[in-house]
Amino acid sequence: MLDRIWDETAALGTAPIFDDAVYLSEALGLPINQNEDHLDAELALLARESGIPDPYRFVPPPKTISRAISTMTLDSDQRSSRSIHSQETQSTSFTSAPSRTSRDHLFSSDGSTTKRVPTALPQPTCIAENPTTVAERPECDFKSRQSSTLSIAPSVVSSSTSSRQAHSRKKRSSAIFSMFRRDSGSTCTTSASHHRHHSKPRGAKLACGHTLSDYDTRAHIQEASKRGSHVTPECCGSVIPRSVLEIVQTKEETKPAMDHAVDLSDSAFRDSGYCEIAISTADPPHPTKNLPSSEKPSALAQVPARRSRHEAINIDSALANEAFKSFRTQQKEQFERVSSFECNQRKALSTYHRCSMVLLEAQYRIKREERVEKHNEDLERLEERQLLAEHDLLKAQSQETQNVATALKYIEAYCLGTRNDEERAHTVSEEDFKKLDRQRMIQQDLPRKHASAINVLRARQELDTKRRIETQEAELQQLLVDHENEKVRKEAEYQKELERLDAVIEVRRKRLLQRWDLKFEMWRRDWEAQHNTTLTAELEHEDWPSRKADHAISIPEASSLARYVKAAA
């Protein structure tokens, strides 16, 4: 039974192991009529909708694309014409369809989409506040921010189950993340200020990547003035341009200077990474000098220590990293699936090689046994021929002995005669007596001659047998050499197949990572657009799982590699 399985496995070859259709179906979960070009094209279409002008600098342009993806064009679905900023405004009416990269809109593995209309959230309103009622601002600001959405922009390929889980996580985490958002140019007094919270900052973008509002610029000027009048305001070690400073300095010249305590309190509230109290740059400073003297120390004591802008950026990066972890979970799941398929490929190739070697060894044993049996038959036939030759020689020698004896008898009778009283009918000459002597010598030498002939025959037969055995041994040795050469060839072929498989895996992983690079860029742009910030941290990929060919992985029965794995078990 096992030999039959090995024979069938060896007969399969390595074609199913390197088949792209098997990889697309089992590793990527694509239908039969789709390939990686379709994935790249669909992802490039979503990337253009996300604001990436040239998505094909991340993924290779597809050579041929089937018309099956025509359903992903802009006029095929309303959601295709929506940008990633469609959820950044709050309205009491239905909002536009969610972005393709938001958590509220996920794609299944086969490329089909799921429509979802987000629930309309009533926008909380806040009445105009007195500058002295600062304690009421966090609650109002928190409510207004709680109604905004926090899109984490998952992968464009995921299941409907993960979509529902991601939607529930978004709702739970949006209230927490909204407490840590920082936008110094937004207020909670009017709906227009809420729209400004989601719009891009009005300040100029610096070389370090930050965009400073008026308040941030004034804060840097105040920090520089505290260190000395000759110190130039800086941000992240870079000097703030004069054009940015002149905008704020002209306003500062028309306003009275704030005392040191008010500056410390105001800057601490504005720069805090734990409570974002959005105060418009046009609001007057808090009149702390009008408060009773007994309330000033307590108010100053409640103000947290001043945090630098670098710490605020780190908090934004921490929030982005936390949101990015849930996005990378999908990448980890896909890496696990692809790595399992690669492990099965290596196991299948190793099994095929082992079955090929077992089959080769069995074929060698069969050939050797057949050759040895043939050699034995040849030796038996040779021995039979030798026995027949010796028998014929002995028979010929016996006949010769008899003939020599008969001839000697007649010669003796001719020369000597048998009766003396009879007259001789002929005359015996000297030559006749010489013939008689020669015949007697022949009879005497005949046994030695026969023995020598037999010895010669047997020696020749032994030599023939020895040569035949040497020839047979040479044939067996050549058969072994051919077998060893075939084993070496099989090993070299296996190593070449391993290198080919590693190259195929590397190319497939590279293309997969290129798609994830584009997804990461889409996620980055979505995050920056929704939070009005710039992510300078590098978005790193998940590590590939390290698995060997003997790693135990369950494989479905319907898989094309199942027969290899069965033979390996």
C-alpha cells in the first residue's frame, strides 16, 4: 500500500507544487477567474480614490486585466465615487458612503463588497461659554468629539466577520482616542469650528513635517524668549521661518503682554497630551488676575506640568501605532496563511524527492536481481556446454584408443604371423617392422595425449567461466555506478527545485509586500486626513512566521498538495 502511494506520488511530478493556480486558490483565496493582476488593479483603483496619484509605483502594472473587474469602476457603484474624507463631517442627515479604506467598509476575500450606511449621529451643540468657565469645556469638547468617526482603514481584502468585529472595536475605541486628539485650531462653540477640526491646518508646513497653528507658533516664541532674547524660535531643531513668525508677531504687538502665570496655565492646557481643551486663537487670555488670591494657587496647582511638543507628537504616534496594530492583524493572518502554504510546498517537494529516491532504490534492486539471475543462467549454460565438450572429447579418445589397438593387432599379425608351419605368403620388410614399432609407440603415448587434451579443454572452460564472471561483475558494478549517478542527479535536481521554490516564494512574497506597502500608504493618508497630523514613523510589516518543512500543519483533503503530505505521514 505504501509502495503504491509512493509510486503515485513520484508519478505526480512537481508541477502541482509550482502551479500558480494552486497558490492563488489556496494561499490567497482567489476564485478561479482571478489572479494577482486583478488584486493589483482593484487596489490601485482604491488607492487613486484615497488620493494616491501613482499607485503603480508600489505595485507592478498588470499586463492583462480581465473585464471581470469592470464592476470596480467609478460608475458601477456609488461608494466608488466617495473619497476617504466622506465621514469627516457630522450631520444629522445620512452621510455619504464610507471610504473603501475605513473600518466601516470591508471587502471579502473574493472581491465582493458589502454596502453599509453609517448611522446618523446627532451633532451635540455647545452654547457660548465665558472664558472663566473653563471647567465645562472638556465635557462639551469630549461630547462633540465623541460623535466623530475613527477610521482605522483596514485591508481591502477581509471577511464579513472581521468587518463586524472591526466596526464594534471602532465604536468602543473612538471615545478613548478622541480624548487624545490635538488640534489647536478647533473649538466646540459652532458647527463651523467642528468642520475646521477635520480640515487641514491653516499654518505653514515646516521642514520637520509639523504644521504649526498660530498658538503653536506663539508657544515656540515664548519658549525662545524665556531662554533669552537672542534665541531664535525652533521646532524639532529647525529654525521657524520668518514668514511664519511675522504672522504671529504682528498680532502680539497689538495685544498686551500676558503675565508669566497666565502663559504657563494657558500653554499647559493647550499643550497637554491628556486633555485637549480646544481654545480658539482669537479668544482672550483667562483673566486670572480678577480671581481671588485664594483661588489662584489652587488653579495653578491643578495645572499639569508643561509638556513639550515632542511629547505630544509621541502621543499621536502612540495612538497611530495602536490603531495600526489592529490593521496589521489582517496582514499577520494573511502571512500565516501564505506561510502555511509555503510550508506545505516545501513538505510536498521533500516528499516527492524522498519518494523518487525510494522508487529509484527499488528500481535498482529489481534491475540487479534480474541481472544476477541472468548471469547465473549464463553460467549454467556455459557449464553445460563445457560438460558436453568434455564428454565428446572422452568419447573421441576412447574411439581413438580402440582404433589404435586394432591397427596394432593387424600390423603384428602381418609382421610376425601366427603359424610357423605355414609358408609365408608375403615377405616382411624392414619398413614393415618400423611401422609396427611406430604403432606400438602411438598406443603407448595415447593415454598421455588424451589426458593432456582433457586438461586443455578444462583449462579453456575455466578461463571462459572466469571471463564470463568478470563480465557479469563488471555489469553489476556499472549498474551500481549508474544508480549512484542517478542518485546524484536526483539530489542535484532536488536542490535546483528547492532553489526554484525559494525564488518563486521570494517573488510571491515581494509582490504581496508591495500590495501591503500600498495598503499602508492608503492607511497613512486616511489617518493623516482624519486627524490632521503627519505620521513620520515608519509603518513596519509583520514578520514572516519561521516554519520548517517538517512543521505539522493540517491540510484540507481537497488541496492539490494533500497527496504529497499523506505520503510524508
